[in-house]
Amino acid sequence: MSAPPRSASLRQAQWQPHVLALNPPPAYAPWLTAGGSLTARLKAHSHNFRVQCLHQRIERCLSDEAVAIGMHRPGRVWEREVLLRCDNTPAVFGHTVVPMSANASDWPLFSTLGERSLGTTLFGDPLVKRGVLEFARLREGHPLAQRARAALGAAAPRDQILYARRCLYQRRQGTLLVTEVFLPSVLELIKTNTNKQ
């Protein structure tokens, strides 16, 4: 079997079960591997944390996430994309997909999140089961890298690999895949209050 065209390979990520497979710069490792809520961690590193909802609508899932959410091929999903801002600086680009087969009893608050944090909802619900983290380098041609740069506009890093992690969540019969793309500005955050959780 011949290798896929270079343009196609850039549009897919090789998700790995261990962060060391990415060989990321050391400063990224604590962000990529931290357990618990990323929202709580970002709040502890800023005076003013905000979720900027870019959109929430029906879209076609990406080819490298279809199998993860139980689909044989890319198809229609509920998609939510956000920027997580610390002191008004975008630190993380968030991308969430939910199969259309999920219903309101599976994810009762998803459709009305608005600018609220999805992470707070997930970690505050005892019915939610969290899967294992997977890690990837997103090259410039990957759709999520392109979307993150588009959301940042003129401030977007160019020709730079972005590091990401994703995790599958389950509640009742529904699944939900959250991908977090760490922007270079996350490395500039300094913990503001050691008492924050």
C-alpha cells in the first residue's frame, strides 16, 4: 500500500498514549499531562479566566476523531469550539464533538453552555466517566491547528507545531470527545494564587 499524500498526512494527527512520544518542549509537559480540570488549572494561573465560545453547531467530525467516538467514517456531530482566555490572552483552543446519537439525557447541559466552561460541567457530574488522555503534535495543515490560528487572527503563531491532548468522556449512553490545543502563550502563565484549586 502506498503512503498517503503529504497533504493528507498533514491533515491527520498521530494520537499517542504517552506524552513522551511527542518529545514536546519540557515546559509543555505539565500542561499536557495534568489531571483534573484544565479550567481549574487555568483559573489558578490568571486573575480573570473567560470562555469565549466561537461556535456550537452541527458539523462533520474530523477523520482522526471519527473512530474515537464510535463512528465508522466521518459524519455529522454536534461541534463546539472555544478559546480559553487567561487575563484576556487566549491560552487554549478547545474543540468538542458529540455524536448525533447522544440525547439530552446523556449530556443535559451541553446545548445551553454558552460561555460557561464545559470542564466545570464534566468534572462536577458524578455520572461522567473519563477515559485516558491521548497526545498529538498538530502540524500547520491539521484542521484544528488551522482553526486555532484563524481564531487568533494576527496574533497566531506561524509555521509552529501545536501540542494537543484529547480525552473521551461517557455519560449514560453518550460519548463526548474533548480536544485541547495548547497555544504558545500558555507557557507564559504564572500561578497567581497557590490556594486556588
